[in-house]
Amino acid sequence: MTSTIEPEIGRARLRKEDARLIAGRTRWTDNLALPGLLHMAVARSPMAHARITNIDVDAARRMPGVLAVFTGADLAGEQGSLPCAWPITEDMKSPDAPSIAVEEVNFAGEAVAVVVARSAYEAADALEAVDVDYDELPVVLDLEGAVADGADLVHPDLGTNASATWVFDSAEAGTGTDVERAIADAEVLIERTYRQQRLIPAFMEPRSVVVDPTGEQLTMWSATQIPHILRVMLAMTLSVPEHKVRVIAPDVGGGFGGKLQVTPEEILTFLVARRLGKPVKWTETRSESLLSAHHGRDQVQKLTLAARRDGTVTGLKVELLADMGAYLRLVTPGVPILGAFMFNAIYKFPAYRFACTNVFTNKTPTDAYRGAGRPEATYAIERLMDELAAELGVDPIEIRERNWIRHEEFPFDTVAGLTYDSGNYEAATAKAKELFGYDALRAEQRERRERGDTVQLGIGTSTFTEMCGLAPSRVLGALSYAAGGWEHAAVRMLPTGKVEVVTGSSPHGQGHETAWSQIVADQLGVPFEDVEVLHGDTQSSHRGMDTYGSRSLTVGAMAVVRAADKVKAKAAKVAAHMLEAAEDDVEFAGGAFGVRGAGAEAKSVSIQDVALAVFAAHDLPDGVEPSLDSEATFDPENFSFPHGTHLCAAEVDTETGRVTIRSYVAVDDVGKVVNPLIVEGQVHGGLAQGIAQALYEEAVHDESGTLTTGTLADYLVPSAVDLPEFTTDRTETAATSNALGVKGVGEAGTIASTPAVVNAVVDAVRHLGVSDVQMPCTPMRVWQAIRTGRTDAGGLGGEAGGGLGSINPEGGAR
Amino acid sequence: MRITVTVDGTTYTDEVEPRQLLVHYLRERLGKVGTVVGCDTSNCGACTVHLDGHSVKSCSVLAVQADGGEVTTIEGLARDGTLHPVQQAFHDNHALQCGFCTPGMIMQSIDLLADNPDPDERAVREGLEGNLCRCTGYQNIVRAVRDAAGHMRGGAGPEAEQVRETRNVVGGGN
């Protein structure tokens, strides 16, 4: 047998996944049809906070094709409470979270009734006939107002809108000194309040669930990132035996954290199908998705940075209010806490304090969205570093250089209590500056300012890092997360020498089938084409923690490597027997076992030969089981820390406020790269979402709590014309926390780019008296900032459609 | 209402509700689930197909409007096992990740190239403005379309690339 010569790891392999996807041979959940399939539709509350006084479903029941209508009262006894797996403090306040409202609704979009009909059209028709009476209750929307004395309460029985306050203090933790002392002694203080607007993940495939209750195991197909967690949570939430439930995530069309959830609709579809004894499908409309699928971000960040006049940072104090929305979903409370470890970023702060209060409002629940806690932190610190540079009249990159961890200082214990294993900020920054043409752009900026050009040029810097590879189980335990952070894999050697890899990661666009095939091809010396990757079905892939938090490669693929190691160890025993050699004398290289030092012409056996011999099992060494198949569960010892330097040049039309990104350079260090094509694609997509936060996207609720950005005409997911051509490149320092040396790349672009863009916008107009523009930096907001010279032009442009004309003087999500 | 539609080379005659959208007819009646629904306001373009040689958003066309017409979906592009050059270019340039927008994106790209066989970057971006992708940041999609343009020059491409000006279509492409 031949073996692969060129290593697969590092090759720009075209993706295996594409063949089906470009031909329309797809298995989205909504594509599924089963005999007797019924269709469910969900009636949702238009009220953000109200008591349900009456629901009349008689007319709906009489509609053509309708088989059943259920209200909260019908399902209250069996729906349980939707799970929250992250109680961040012992005294965290958490309301009961019904999948369908029973007596009270707490956000506009909450389910109040479900209709089941023969067709989706008939179900939608019958929704119109569901008649619900409400008594309005006071609506709580504003974060700061929600925690003020005498505020109306979202959940009066909790007695407060504050769910929990989580604090990290470097003096108390012993990782640094006292931040109040640093502030008192500061030569320079930068105090800012930044707002992280509310975002919507807006995956392209709307969520869909099909439940078939007719088999021995009840089977759920769902457009989810987390089939394994979903199965466990269904069992725990609904008290069904876990072994009687099978969950399948078929083709899943994007997630970005938005499908990291146990959804009300999954529970409801399950309950309805079980009750009717028939397969039931629910597929959301886009408006339903924007309205009721969890949102992301939404924080008010009060920040104080202390420094000396020479630019050395001496302390950082972070006080956050984080909007939970109306309920705590799967990891809602933990999302802002993930940021606690990242505000200090790549800088050597001696003193640091982070305090976050999680707040209930009558809005759609928030939860993970690409980056989850880390974009918020990175935005804050990278904006602050630019503000410090401006305050001191120093170049923004120079101010960073004075404070960042130098490459020879790794491993580095941070003030937030993490150990960064590797990195080289100098190298990434040098490369980015060169690709960007930094000095020439600065010269042009000066020239335009002097000339008083109506279009001003700004340069934004972001030297970010992030923590990936969620997560070491012991750390998650210390953070009160309910589960571990390991990942599982199995490698099966088939008799003909082909390989099946079973992974607990659950891809939804990332390209795991390709990347895992490359890794296994190298590990076992088999052709790339001979590897099949199985995932996303709890029956074939029985253990897993799924895909989020840039964890798949750093944790999931490491489990694959460990399983492959075990295959090789088992095969070595058999190979030694076949070669009539001692096991210690046998070595494995290029897919074949041979006797060490025996020369190229000596007899060798390929791993495929061994697989066949094991299948036959006629002549195995004593005590050797006739199987090479192996499993492994990998629990990382540390996070990984991708980093990079992103530079953005933005042109701001001072007469219209319009921002145009002229060039964008991203130099990322994501450690060793398995497939550069996939890495580049991840960076591109991440940049698009981070830039969208900076310039376009905001979920806006009006004063009654109605989402006014409930369609893709109002919630401005950027199109091809709204984004620039990116220049991407890499530097490489291997992670030392895993054998592959990989760091993860799924969230890097999103985390890095938002502050780079806003820094560029502010830099373009700072000489006009502007020191901040609230996100998204719509033309209206930028124009207003320039006109008034206000230091924190927030207010305007917070309406649906992102500041395309109408004026809302209150602004923002108030 | 009774309609007769040719879809990917096969002619179907069906009774449909007057209100049924073309995309639902394709998916639910004909099993052409390669064409997908991504929104309900015709912003995303995931459902893009060709009707009589022009791209349409099939969520904005009634099935009855396709009566007597010829529809090409993503499933009908390959010829004798050979991918359409645009399909091939999407693969070659890593122009898809989750793949949900891909059918619509490919159908719209073919339409764009029929109108402008050699678009520059700007023209590609503008031509695809009605199709949203959340994964790729569009850069590799733009690359793929320009790459496909290179392969399709000289009029040697498959039939699906050719445009026939037969009639005006309600609910048009962009």
C-alpha cells in the first residue's frame, strides 16, 4: 500500500463537504418529510410584559386541516423549565423559564399557543384565529433603569431585576494589586462608558425541529449546534429516560452561537409529537427567528483605565451591566463572565477589577453570539488604548508596544489569572503594518486634515487576543458551569483499510469533515479520501460536547489524535506479530510498520494490512482483542490564545457621516494551521460579523418592547457591497497546550475587527472634537458627532434600519 | 389551479393553491429541497432559481406564475455528472461554509455572468447584493464568480449559462 508522502496538515485541501452543498443534495432539518408528518406553528405574544387573561382557541381548532391547538395551560404540567447550565453565583436569581407562557409573558415573541395542522400553510392560517387577551404590565427595557431604585420588575417574585453580580479582583485573587490604589495614584485616568448594542446571530438557516415519536427511541432532528447537550437536557428537563431519546443534527446552516441553545420550540415540538403520537415539524420564519431566537451582546461598560504619563498602564476597572433579557437560557449568565478574563488582553496591567451585574429586562433572552463575552472585552480595551494614545499624543501602536507582553515573556501569568502559553505580538504587528502601508496612510491622513478634505481618513488598530478551546473541565467547575469541557472521538479501522472517525464536535459549516480527515490521514498514514467523518447523531456519535467557543480543533480534534494514537498502539502489537519482531523493535512511519533500522527493503506491513489481519483474527498475538477501534476523551489543560493585529483604514465623509472601509488588514496568529483555506474563510466571515457590529447591525426595541428590527430589511446583515476586500495573513507561534499546536480561529475575526473599525472612525474625526461614536456607527450618528463635537455621540440613529433617516432623540435600545 | 411547469428538464402538471409560492411548490410537491427558504421578506436570496432563464426569488413568485414556464434549480445545473462552472468555482475557491445560501448564490451568480460575462469585483458585489451570506464575508464568493467567468468565456459553457429572452417575469431577481 502506498501512503501519503506530503503531510496533510497545512495543505489547502478543498472541502469534502462541498460536493453535496453546491449540488443541492442537502439534509437541512426542514427538508425532512416523514409519513404522516404534521406541522406546528407558534402563536407569539405581541406584548413585552403582560398577564394572560384569556386564550380562545376554539376558532383555531375549527380551521381546516387543524388537528390540535395547545396553550400553556395544556402543557404546563409537563414542560418543566428551560435549562440554564451556568449559575454564576450561589445566590443567582433565576426565574422559572417556561417554553410556553402559562400566566404571564415577559418578552414580545414569547410563545403563547401552538397549532398543529396537516400542512404548514394551514397551521399558519390557524394562528390568525388564536385570540389572546392580555393585561399589560410595566415594561422594563433600559439596563441602567432596571437596576435603579424603585424600578418596575420583570419578575416581581424575585424582588429585583439584578440576577447576579460576579466579581474578580486581582488583589483578592492574588494575581495583582489593588485597582483602587492604582486609580488613586494614576497620572492619567481614562474614564469611558461604552455600549455593546444588542445583536442577533442571524444564521442563514432558520431553526427547524422534527420529532418522530413512533419508534422505540423518540428521535429529534434539530438545526442545532449541540445535539449531545440537547439530548441530556431533554432528558433532564422533561424527565424522559435519556436512552429513549436520539438527537440528530443533520446539515446545519450556520449557528454563530445562535444555535447553542435548548429552545422552547424544541421542547414544544417534543411534547406535541409525544402527545399526538405522530411526527411533527416546526420551522421558523425569519421574523420568528429574529424575534425569538436568542440575541447577543447588550452591555453597558463603565471603564476606568489608570496610567502613567509615559504611557504605562497601571490599572483597569471594569463595571458591567449585562442584559439577560427576560429569562436565563442555556449559558446566558456566563457569557459576560467569559469576558472577565480578556479585558486585560495582551497588556501587563498590575491591577485589575471586573464586576458584572446581570440584569433582567422584558426583551428576548440573550446568550452566546460569536465571541461571547470576549468581543465585548476586546472592544473596551482596544478602544481605551486608542483613547490613552490620544490623551498622551502618542501613536496608538506605540502605546500598545509599551504595554504588551513581549514574545520572550511567554508563558505569561496574567492579572486575570490565566496563563498565556505562547504568542508574538511584535511579529504580527510588524507584518500588519507592512501589509497595511501604515506610515503612508498616516501621512495621507495628515495631508487630508491639513487640506480640510471633506472626506477624512482614520486608522484603527486592534491588537487582540482571545481565549479559545472551551474549556478545561476544572476551570469550568471553578466557574460553576454545570458540565465539563472535554471532547470525545472514536476511530474505527474497517476491514478494507478505510477509516471512520466519529467526533463529538458538531459542525455546522466549519469544515470538520475535511480538517479531521487531514489530521487522521497524517496520524494513520492513510489517504485523505479514505477517511469518513461521522458526527451530529447521538446514535453514531454517542458522546460529545459539541461545537462552540472555537473549541472543535483545540479540543475535538485532539480527541481524534488521541484515539488515533490508541489505534496505532493496538496495531503495533499485531504488526510486530506479523513481522515476527518484538513490539519494541517496531516503528510506524508513513502508514506502515517495519522493524527499526532494518532498511528500506525490509518487510513492512501497512496499517491496512493490519486492519485486515485483525478482521480475520486468524493469527493474533495471545490476549489481543480482534479490534483496532479506539476511543478517546480529551480534556484540555489550558485554554489557547490566538492573537493578531488588525488595522483598518476608514474614510468618513464629514458632510454625510458615511463610513467607507478603504482597506482592512488582518494578521492572525492561530497557531499551527491544519487547512489554510478553511482558516482564511473563518477569518473572512468573522471580520464580516465584527464589522457589521461596528457599522450596521442593532436589534432595536421600541418603548413598548416591540422589536422593530424583525426582518432582514430592518436588521442590517451586510451584503457583498457593504464589505471591503480583506487582506489576510498569518504569523505562527504554536500553542503549547495541545499536541497539534493549534489555537482555534472561529471567533478571532469577529473579536478583533469591531474595535479596529470604530477606532478608525473615531480617528478620522477626532480632530473635530469627537472621542466616541456609539455602535453601530451609522451615518446619522457619525454626522451628529461631527456636527456637535459631542464626545459620546450615541443617541441618534438607534432606530430600525440603522440610522437611515428618521430621528429618535432617545436613541439606543431604550 | 392546474399548472404545467418544467423543472430541471422534467415537465410536471399539478393542482396547486393559487397562493402557493413557487419555492414551496418546488420543495414540498416536487421534492426539490436543494432550493431553500431563508427569509420572508425576499431580502436573503437563498431561494433564488431561474425562471425562463432569469433569476427570481422563488419566495416572491407564485407557483401559478410559473405555469407554462421553465424552472432551473441548483439540482438541475450539472450536466452528465459535470458540475456547472460556477458550482465548480464555488468549490475551488472555498466560497461556501455552511452552504445554506449557496444554491441561491450560485443561481444568482450564473444570472449575473449571463448579463456581464467579465465583471470586476465591484460588479460582482453589486450583482449579488440581493443574496445574503453570513459565513464567508463574501470575499471568496466574489473570487469564485470571477474565476467562473474566466472558465466560461468563449460561450462553451453548458446550457444553463445561456440566457433566453422569452418573457418578463413578475417578482424578478434583485
